[in-house]
Amino acid sequence: MLVIRDDRFLRHDPGAAHPESPARLRAIHRSLDERPPPGMIVENARPARQADLERVHTPPYLTALAATAGRHALLDPDTPVGPFSYATAQLAAGAAVQAVEAVAARREAGAFALVRPPGHHAESERAMGFCLLNHVAIAAAFAADELSCRRILILDPDVHHGNGTQWAFWDRADVLYVSSHRFPFYPGTGSIGELGNGPGLGYTVNLPLPAGAGDADLLFVYGQLVAPLVDEFEPDLVLVSAGFDAGRNDPLGGLSVTTPGFAALFSLFAGWAARHCAGRIVLTLEGGYDPEGLAAGVRAALGALAGEPAPIAGGAPGPLVLSMAAQLRSVLSPYWRALH
């Protein structure tokens, strides 16, 4: 099990009061140092190539972003950057690509890129929501173009909808994008009716959850709705935008997922990768703004990659989630035989 860890990710400094603080990553590092997961292999990150970035982001945007190097700037109301932020984002995108290369070559069955800043809100032409470059989209595009991956599954359980990732593959049928998120909530996208376009119609799947949704709700929608789609899609690579701000103590989230809930969820994801693509799964860190809860969630996800038994989740989904699931099944059934 590969973990890409690099102290250079601590150099991105959005300001002392900003929730996307280096303290998030320090808490993860401390947890891993105190009790290293068995079988963990650690590598430093390498920066992404310009060609990798340009598969997702436009050259004018990348030029403007590079111009922030060495100074402070505000890219959107939530996204300040400091002197090292652009280089750190390049490193994060490179780490995601590096992790994909490792699992595709079967050097490692699973990998977790412990990066910051997060990436899934970054669109082709703009930064937003703490994100500068869309690491998981860059990794998916690399896998499709250079590793001949024909069917890539992207799972995004971050509490915020990954608008940037959705738009990156909106017209494509070789990438199945699945996002569970609180809704309505930032960034305002991610409704059931956002399904993709043209050849990609039906390959964007949004699971909007009400405030307060927890373990039983999340595991129900992934186990009952997403699992049949995954089995029909048969991915040859699984990528996960591994956000943990759906955790019950997260100051920005408003959902109530527990650490055992994360363990069960990531065990489900790892099981899909084992069944369909020889365990080739890559996790890339996204949100999570309660440092101790984030560290616990990361450890739970690493345990899932290592094959630790998943906890048994109790409880039943709430009525709002059951209603959403029924509606989503109806909307998606024209595109997926598994939901007929």
C-alpha cells in the first residue's frame, strides 16, 4: 500500500484563519508516525508535468496561476494563495498521477496521495473553494490518455459537490463520476438532474444528501444505488476524491458520518476495485477541517485499502434519503440496465 507523503505540502499557506490549514496534514502525519499502518510504503511526491495539467486546465488559466508564485493573491473569495501555493498544487497534481502510475503498473494495489490544497472544485479556467488544480481529474485524464484505461470510476464522498470534476468529464462515457454531498450546499451544483451530456449522459451520478445525514444514509445510497452501476460499468481503475468533511465534528460540513462509517464506506470502495480491476484504487485527499477527525478518517481509509474487516453499520436510512434514492433510480434507469 503506497502512501505519498511530502512535507512540501505544508508550504501552501492560505492564511492563519483559513480552515484549509497545514494543521490538517500535520495531524495526519502525526497519526501515521505514532502508529504506522502495516504494509505502508511511503514516497515523496513529484510535480506534475505541464502536459498533464493541460489535459484539464486551459493554458491561459495555468499561466495566470503560475504568475502568483512568490506572492500573495486572492483567486476567489474562499481561495487565497501564498508564495509557494502554485508549486504545492503542481506537486499535489503530480502526486495523484504518480499514485495512478504505481497502481497501474501493479507495483502497489492501492495508493493514497496525502496532498493539499484540495482539488475537486477547480474548473478548467478557474480556482474556487480552496482548490487550484483538479488533481483527481488530472490523474483520470492521464490514465485515459497514457495508460489506456478505458473505464475510470471516480467516487467523491466529500461533503461538497465536486463541480470541477463533474464538468471535466461531462461529455464522456469512459469516466463514471459519482458524488455524494450535502445539498443544497456549496458550491450549489450536484442536483439529481445533472446527468452529463451527449455521450456522457448518465455517466454523472449525484447523490444529494440532506443536512445531518450519517452512516446509514451514505452506505445505503452507495450500496443500493451505486454498487449496481459499478458492476455494470466494470471499471479498470477506481479513483476517490477522499474528503472527510462529511464527518460529524467537521466545522464546515453539516453531515454526521462517524469514523466507523468511513471505514465501512472505503471498504466498499476497495471491494469494488478488488472485484473489477485487481485492486487498482487511488485515493487523493480532499476536504476535512477537523484535524483529529480527518486523521481518524484517513486511518480508516488506509485500513480499508489494507483489507481490514469493515465494521458492521447499523441503522436505517432516513425518509428524505429513501425518497431521493427512489427519484434517482427513476432518473438513471434509462441509462443503466442494472436499475431497471
